[in-house]
Amino acid sequence: MSDRKDVYWDELGIAWRAQEPQEALVASRLGPALKLQAGMVRAAALLGLPAGVLGLGLAAWTIWAGVSGHAWNFVTRGVTLGLVAVMALAGAAALRTALKGEGRSLRESLDLAILRAQRLVRAASLGCAALAVLAVGGLTGYAIRTRLGRPPRTSLVEALLALAILALVLAWTRASQSRALERYRRVARALFAEDGGGA
């Protein structure tokens, strides 16, 4: 039988008992989550940086080729690639800052988990925006080529379907990391309410 001294009786005669979070249990479950987060952040940052640099170079060459050859669909393609490359670099830069630091204590581990979840949500949002830019740019280029009497041989439906699949993956990543972010914040508030809570 538990001690009745920590029981609070409300005005309805219902007994309530405060339950303290178990820091050891939280720490044991947070470790694998941090490793998974670190892997996702590292992979996205390593892919985003070279993709952004190559994208900017390809965008500049495509715009130059389009202007010099009066192929306006190339100009549209180059502008689209440039915008996507800038978004990729912005996402990679945000993720690289989340790779620094180590969670030596439970408080530091929670702060790091919150930071990485925030960066992953931001990167996934930028990825969705980049896919939207690609879709609009692709449709615009397709319309220009069709109007000029030179429709592309590749199927527009297949390209849009591939973009839709990527968008679903990024949307799932954003939703899962948003839920993880809220969970980490609730745990931080519960454990460190007296110190001002988590981030």
C-alpha cells in the first residue's frame, strides 16, 4: 500500500497523487532516439551541401545556354534549379549547426534532441517547398516547349508522380519530427519545470 501523505483530495473527494518522471527511464529511451536523429541530420546535411553547390553551377550554365540560344524553356529550368539549390544549401546549413554538441547530461540531451527536431522540421519544410518549385518550373517549361512546337519526349505524368512520392516522404518526416519535438518539450517541461523548462 502506498503512502497516503502524498495524496491530494480535491473538492469532489477524488484522490490525486503526483507522479515524478523517472529520469533514468527517460535517459535510456532518449539515447537511441538521439542516435537516429544524428544519422538523419548527418545524411541530410551531407547530401544537401554538394547538391546545392552542383545545383547552383548547373543553374548558371542552364540560364547561360538558354539566353545565348534563345531557348527560354532552358532559362525557366535554370531559374528553377537555382531556387532549389538555394533551398538545399539553406537546409544543409541549418542541419550542420545541429550536429555540434554532445548530450553529457539529461538536460543537454533533451535540448539537443529539441534542436535537431526543429532543424529536421525546417529542412523537411524547405524540401517540400523545393519540390513545389520544381513542379511549377517543370510545368512552365513544359508549356513553353509545347507552345513552341517542341514538346518534350519524357512523360510529364511520371515526373510529377516522382515529385509526389518525394513530397509524401518529406511530409511524413516533417510530421514525425513535429510529434517528436512536442514530446521532447513535454518531457523537458515535466523534468525541469523549476528551472524554466526546455527549449
